[in-house]
Amino acid sequence: MIADDIPLVDLRAQHATIAVEVEDAVHQAMERCDFILGRDVEAFETEFAAYCEAGYAVGVDSGLSALELGLRALGVGPGDEVITPANSFIASSSAISFAGATPVWVDCDPETYCIDVDAARRAVTRRTRAIMAVHLYGHPADMDAVIALAADHGLKVVEDACQAHGARFNGRRAGSLGDFAAFSFYPAKNLGAYGDAGMLTTNDPELAASLRMMRNYGQRHKYEHVTMAWNRRLDTIQAAVLRVKLRHLDAWNGARRRHAMLYSRLLQGCGLTLPRTRPGVEHVFHQYVVQAPAREKLVAELAERGVATGMHYPVPIHLQEAYRDRGICSGSFPVTEKAALRLVSLPMYPELRPDQVERVAEEIRSLVAG
Ligand SMILES: Cc1ncc(COP(=O)(O)O)c(C=O)c1O
């Protein structure tokens, strides 16, 4: 990377702004040596639950673990179907498969790229146990419609909030809207650890209590194991880092929203499809995603000019090799499949400077005009 190249995400720029705070927090945890389920894990769970306006938070080792353990704790397993969008990161679906259930994919809304709830309604069968909405790119799914659908059929509601730390839907925080929500703290997320980490949030005290056991060998008290379970604990050092970063999250999300507004203003009318935010939604722009008709050319030319881009996601889940045995052919989910060929994620991170946003927009305008 040369000096004025613009990356998709810049973790070093963020670390530089909080290095002293993080080093102090990690140092204190090291001094205490409470590495497993230590003080910072408990404190971070309390702080993150409060931040999400949820009753309880349970720290785990990744977003995938959060989704899988949450589904298992709800009793979802073999013979059950869980409706989920084909347009997401594969972990949304692999969590369902790991729980022993079957992901039933549906198409996405062409404006928000989140689950198409009418399609979800058509996909309900007598085996359906839950609907998993994904707040993709930081834009919450239409949770009123999801909750209404679930109520009509007695289904559980799961929020995959792995990309939506701090987002709101009709005033309510992502993470407080379903039976449980899963968060990922993968380093590049809006709230990212310095390694892998994840969290479940829920308003159900019994679910939270089972999750605490499930992440820790099914242990109720020391050496008293009531279920066969896993080691999926959140690491104390990661919790120490995340406590520091949580204090900055609202400011960082605000910066992301400002960058998004500037991108949208500068790219208006240039021939790309720009992201839309539904009324009542507070988007946190984990990604700023546009659709470009000649995507590969645009991405290659931007790379030549020092602007990095991403694709979220170039292959929809139902067409992944890992799910080949399901035999779902292309053409099944046209909105998702068309988007997969055209989506481009532009550089987006809080420390991005307005002049860098301007440069990205200028490069794009000159390339799509030419
Ligand atoms: C939508 C979505 N779901 C699930 C996950 C899985 O999270 P993790 O990578 O922490 O397992 C991610 C992130 O990677 C994600 O973006």
C-alpha cells in the first residue's frame, strides 16, 4: 500500500486513536491474571446489554458461536427449519446447520438487501421453528414485519446483528428485538476485538442462564455439569479491549453515517445504485454498498488508482459449494443473485477523512462517466 492509497478498512488508524486506553486495560487484566471469565467479561456483558437496551448479554468466542448456541438454547435442532436470507455471510446459515436444523433460504429486499418478509411468509412450513433476520451492512431488517410473521405462526425470532452494533429500528436497538440476537466482534466490525469474539443478547433470563452453561462445558457450579456442552467462552483480554472500544462506538457510528451521507451526496446521479435507509431506521453503515452494472471493471480500475473495494457477497449462500448437496440452482433468488454480480463496498471506517471520501467519489465519477 502506498501512502495515499485508501483501504477498505484501516484497523491501524483506529488503534492509533485508542492505543493508550487499550494498553492500560489489557495491562490491568494481565496483572489480575483472571484470563477465563474474568472481571472484564462480566463488566462488558453488563455494559453491552445496557448499550443494546437488552436484559442480558452472554459473551462467547465468535458471532458464529453466538448464533449456533442461541439456536440450540431455543431448542432448534434436527427436523426443524429456520428461514433466513440467501444474501448474507455464510455463518448465518452454517449456525443453523451446526444446530442440526435446515436453513431455508429466501430472497432479499431490493432496497435494503435484508430479508424479504413476504418471501419468508411463503416459505413457512409445519417444520419452521424460527426466522433469522440479518441486519445486513448495518441496516436493520424490517423487524415489525418479521415479528408479526413469527407471531402468526408461533416462530422464534433471531436477529443476526453481527454487522449492526448500535443500529436502531423504530427507536429500538438491534439486539433487543427478538428472542435473542448474535453479535460478532471480528476485528473489522463496527465494534471489533483484537481477535475473535462474540456476544448474545436476550431479554429472557432463562435463555441467558442456559447460554452461560452452554458456553462453559454445561457447568452450573464448579464441576457440576448439567448438559453436554462446549467451551465457547469470551476471552477476558478481548473483553478488556471491547470495554474500551464500546465507549467510542456511538462516535464511530456517527462518523460512519457522515461518510455515508457524503458518499451519497457526491455520487448522486452518477449511474450507480446507492444505499437507501428506510424511515425509522438508524443505519450504522458497517458497509457502504453500491451497485455497479460493470462491477469488475470498476473494481479493477479503482484498485489501479489506489482505492480498495470489497464485495459483500459475490456468491450467495445457496450457491456456495458447501451447500451443493442441497441442490438449489441459480435463478432461485433473483434479487440476491443479481446483487451478487453488481455489489461493491466502498472504503468505510470511522477514521476515513472527508477528503478521502471525496477522492473515492471523484475517481468513481470519472470512471463511470468514461
Ligand atoms: C452477518 C454475519 N453473521 C455472522 C458472522 C459471524 O461472525 P464471526 O466471524 O465472529 O464468527 C458475521 C461476521 O463475520 C456476519 O457478518
